[in-house]
Amino acid sequence: MVLVNSHEKEADTREGENPYLSLIVPAYNEELRLKDSLPPVLEYLAAQPYKWELIVVDDGSRDNTSGVVRDLAHGFPQVRVLRNEPNRGKGYSIRRGMLEARGSYRLFSDADFSTPVEEIEKFWKAVEEGYEVIIGSRAIEGSELIVRQNILRESMGRTFNLIVRALLLPGIHDTQCGFKMFSARAAEAVFPRQTLEGFSFDVEILSLAHQAGFRIKEVPIRWINSPATKVSPLRDATKMFIDILKIRFRGFPGR
């Protein structure tokens, strides 16, 4: 592991009450996946030399998502469960988690951990370089796609990212990978301004970070596609394209 500012991590562990890392996981009807994905995450976090917290945001689940998390996290007081009533969407859940988090760095990840949690090790070098917004990328050199999406989803994803680069975020190759980290300063500057609650929120928060002057670092990650995705290729793709136009329109001078 690359220890970033290790003296600060040690001081945080000895003196401070706030954790060094907050991990936020949005979850909607995820009791089955979390039974498999959460134990190795807790094992990884428990082995780290810094203070941490895990926040699972149960987005109005109809199953026993909250109960499963509490059972798995028995003995880990660093784990919190927040519950939305009613279901509000992934973007809302992540905004809530990021703003209720206390960590110096705040990472959010999908509940299936298609990007294994240990990939955060690759982020610390970017932190050393002064980046405050660091995002996992499946589309740059060095990324490793263990299990790929089907051809339709990959093609739609490439098209979507081409549009995003042309209209909003030049130079960013993958806005939709669900593995992104913000410093506390960046999170508290960006997430209060977030308005989108659905799957397009990633584009909005990166656009807001860019507008606020935060440099964004894409880091290649290892990624394993989960076939149980909740994104509809047609319905959600259409809505996301409309959302991109809304974000672009708001970005015009005077808006």
C-alpha cells in the first residue's frame, strides 16, 4: 500500500475524531449482493492503518438491505446505515452520504463493488499530486476489464462519453464508473449544488467540480461487470442525454 501523508493518517488515528476515509455505498434492494460484496470490504478496511467509516445509504429498499448491513457490520461501530423514505435515486443517496460523511477523503462505490475496494490504493498517488477529485476509469490505458459489458451497453457507453466530452468535460473518458473519491473540501463545495438524483448525477458532479476549479484525475482500475445492473439501456440512456443538455444549458454564462 502507498501511504499518502502517513504522518497525517497517524495523527488522525491518535488525536482526531474524524476518519481519514469515508466509503459511501448507495443500496436499493441489495440484500443479496451485499451479503457477498460487503464482508471483503470490511476485511479490507479493518486492515488499514487509518481511521475509516462506511456509510450505506438504503434508498427506500423493499427488502432487508438495512438489516443485512447491520448484521454483517456487527462489531464495527464505524459502519452507519442511513435510510431514505421513499426511494429517491442513486444520485440523491450519494449526495446524502457524501454530505453526512466526516472523512478527509470520501469515496463512493456501487454496492456490487464491480471495482474492488482495494483499487483505492491507486488513488493515493493522485492525492500526493494534489488532486482532490479522483475517478476510476475503464476507458484509459492501464484499465483492466475482467468481465466486460455486452456489446450494446459498451457501444452506448462510448457514445455517451463522447457526447459528455464534447459538451461538458473535455479530456474525461469515463464519467460513469461508480468509483469516485473527493476530498472533504471538494465534496462540500460540489454536492450541495447537485440537483440530479438519477443516474446522470455523475456527469453533473464532475461538471460542477470542473467549474469550481478542481482538477480531475482519471485513474485506470480493475473492473468486473455485474450482470444484475439496474440501468435500462433505452429508458435511462434517453433520460441521461436530456440531463446532459440541461447541465450544459445551466453552464451558459448568466445561468
